[in-house]
Amino acid sequence: MKTPQLGHLSPSSSQPQQILARHGKSFYWASKFLGADLAERAAQLYLFCRYVDDLADGDLPDRQESLEDIRARLDGKHVSAGPEIEAFIKLADTHNIPLSAAAELLDGMLSDQHPTALVDEAELLRYCHSVAGTVGLMMCRVLNCKEPRAESFAIDLGIAMQLTNISRDVLEDAQMDRRYLPSSWVNFTPQQIAEAGVNCQQPVAYAITRLLNLSEQYYASAQLGIRLLPFRSRLSIAIALRVYRQIGWVLKRRNMVWWQGRVMVTAGEKVLLSLRSMADLRPKVVPPHETRLHHHLQGLAGVQPR
């Protein structure tokens, strides 16, 4: 996803919480309910993810080489990847974050260095896992979750949020020569979508509706898994889920006019959704994870084999 350039981010020059507050407003709002220590850890993970995302979406001529260096460093090779990456590796070592998840995140970023036109739902879901399901997996470790079952639900939350991102940023992505809507759903080129001609407005809107319907399956699963998190973390993750999910509802409320640019959740809606999130704290038996949701994800980080 296209994001603003942050300049030279490093732990010494930018506080993770400040970066989160400035560039991840929904996540920053949710992090307020974590407590100081967990919020700082979550912000440090966000700083790493934001750094590589900005690098991938930026205009530096050597960005692919830089991403490849980071990928190699995560594989344990002795290459210089910068203080941001060394800070993340230290965070990963402290909290047992699997570097395989971070490496897969980099693979997703590297795939975005080329024109993108996904073919089918399976390719879409595998991409969403690489750039966001992996983040859910890493966040589980940052939040000190000791329940192994929680990781499958955390992956689902990351996938759901990425599907929401794609639905919100269809026009912006097309302008960057990227079409994440599968051609099996809508077969316009990124250039045609970027022009937002009348002939493609409704077919693309239909595909976005399908995308949001798919995201609902993953949000529903993730919402069940929230109860497997440590109690201190549940409210924050429930709020993040509801606030991000609301983006899709706002799109629907605006009749899917994707060609008019991205939508936002208002501050008032965030407060109301935060109050509703209290319901997710009630004790409830968490059923087994629905394996069908990971049918296309076999072999990826954190995905349980069938």
C-alpha cells in the first residue's frame, strides 16, 4: 500500500509511539488501551513494518537493493541493513518473534517492486498473508501471548485488515501500477482502473464488495480468537479490529464510490466502536480454528499444516 515517506527513521531519531501517532492513527488509538510497556513494544514492531513499507513504496532508486539487503539480514547474513533493522532483530530476539515471518513480509514488499496484477483469490490471500498475516503473527509474540492457538486467529486479523486496505486503496494502488483485485473477479488493467472510466466503475465496485465480503470471514474468525490473548491485550486488539473493519462499512455507506478516493473512520465512530469492543471481553469458549480459511496458505509462516 502507498504510504508517505518518513525520511530517515531510526530508534535514536524518532520515538516509535510518535511515528505510530502520526502515521497509524487507528492503531495508535487502539494502543492506548494496552498499557505503557505493551504499547511501546507494539509501536516498535509498527516502526519496523512502517519502515520497510515506506521503503517499498518510496521513490529511492536503490529501494529494491535495500529491501534485498534487509531480507538477507533477516536470513542471518552479515550485511549492513541499517539501525532500524538491527533494532527490530533485537526486539525479535527479546520476544521470540519468528524471523521467518519478517522475511516473508519482505518477500511481499519485494513483489510490490514490479507491476502487480493478481490472478485469483488464492494469490490474493497469499499476498495478504505475506504483508499482513505475518504482522499478526509477530504481534502475538510482542503481546506475550502464550496460547499457540491464538496465532492462527492473529493471522486472520492481519489478512482481514489487508483486504480492507486493498478495498480502500484501489485507485491509489492502480496509479502505482498495482491491481490486487484478482483478474478472475474483474479484468481491467491497473491503468484502466487509474483512469476510473465509467465503464469500469461498477465492475470494480462489485469486486470491492466481494473483497469486503471475504474480509468479513477473516474478521469473524479473528474476533473469536481475541479471547485467547492475554487479558491486558484483548480490548486493544478488539478496538483495532472494529475500527479497521469500519472502513469497509464506510465504503458501503458511500455506495462504493472508490473513484472518489480513500475513506476514513471519524473520531466519533472510533469512540463508539471502542465502547462496543467491551463485549469482546466476555468469557466465551473459543472453537477450533476454521482450517478452510488457511486452505490457500499452506507452507507460509505460522500456518498450521492440514
